[in-house]
Amino acid sequence: MAKNQNTKKPINYRLFIALAALALFVLVMLLRIPSYRAIPKDLGTNAVVTVLAKYPHDPASFTQGLLYADGVLYESAGLYGQSTLRKLELESGAVLLEERLDAQYFAEGLTLLDGKLYQLTWKENKGFVYDPQDFRQLGTFTYSTEGWGLTTDGSSLILSDGSANLYFIDSKTMQTSRTLLVSLDGAPLERLNELEFIRGEIYANIWYKDLIARINPESGEVIGVIDCGILREGQDAPLPKDVLNGIAYDAQGDRLFITGKNWPWIYEVALESVKTP
């Protein structure tokens, strides 16, 4: 009688490797889909930050404006005789490109709209327009208030001047089209500073507070307040005199970055709702 022969089929290693590679590819793509890890969809009224990562930041940089676009950070840094516009590598803090302003200008807020960088100055009533690729100056514009923070809702520039007002500026005429009074519990909220437009809301630093206000761009009402006080804790934390001032949002990756004037770090943070009495 013939012996029974093993009828198991040999493993198709090529097919196994191909399937494993496909599974890995799908996993990587899923991980790249924003999961709202930074700003939850159901974020409540008040929130605190938790640190996800931190990246080197030039402690000599007097940060006035911060934004994230095309894989890099753009920063406007102030002080007379020291004002700059910089393009930064997030991970290392390396300066990839820098433009120095004349000593008569104190650089302030910064935003990117329709492929152009817009930079404010403090008391000079003058702003600059740049090509983000090489910082070639494309033009200038004027405004009647002081310049503090700057962001955009995708059509208008939105400017703060340290008061409770936000000014919507038509990007074609560079004229103020609307003034928005920001209020918290029915009272004007002053000292609005650096701005960022995030998922239909305006985020604003409050000067000399470790707080960020979330503002309804239609009504001006403060939707909620974010407490960033935890960033003052631990070794190499920023000094009390160094003001929180710098908000940047990576919309594609749902990443939120926060820094301040002369801070040694840029923090990637997540927001967590807190219950209020």
C-alpha cells in the first residue's frame, strides 16, 4: 500500500508579503487621517491644554505672530531694531529663511491668505505683503489702528489692536469692512493679541494672561476660554515675564501649536474640556 502523502499546499510567501504590505499601507493612511486629537469635536466651554510634544524655539525671538503652512512654521518677531519674518523647521527650530525689517518698524501679527504673507507693524500703521517662498516684498498696506494680531477666515484679514475690537479687512481693497466687539459674559474683553482662525472660530491670546479666548466671529461672544497655565510648569518652562503669544494650527493634521515671547519651546498641545461649577 502506498504511503499517505502530505497534501498541505506550500505557503505562498509572495502573496503573504504583498498582503502584509497592503495592511501596513492601510494602517499608515488611517493614521494620517485627522482624528481630532488636538481639538475634540465636542469641546466644551472651558478647556485646559495637555502637552503632546515640544520643539526648540529661539529664546531671543519676541514672538508676535505664528502660523503653520506647507509643512513649516512662519514667525513674525518684534522689537525695534530686531524685528524679523522667519520661516522655521518645526522639529529642529532651524531658521530656513529670514527677512529683517528696518529698525523703524516693530513687527507684529502675521497671516497667510491667497498665497501671500501679510505682516503687521505695531504703531507705524503699515503692513507688508510677501511671497512666502522667498520673502520677496509684494506690496504694503495701511490701517488706522495699532497692529497687534492678524489672522484670516479665508476671505478677510482679521486684525486686533489690543482693544476689545477685531477689524475685518477686505483683502482686495484693504479697507475695514466690519468691526466686531468681543465680549465675555456681556462685558468687553480687552487686550486681544495674537490671533488664529480655527474651524470656524477665532482664537485670541489675551495679553499678560495665560489664556486663549475662543470667539464666535459673527456675534463676538467668547465661546470658551483655554487655560495654558500648565505650560509654565516643569524644567525649562518660560519665565512669568515672558508673555504667552503665538498660536498656529495645522488644519490637515489637526495639530495645535502654542508659544510665547522669548519662550524656549513651541508646544504641540491637545485641548481637554473641564467642568465648570
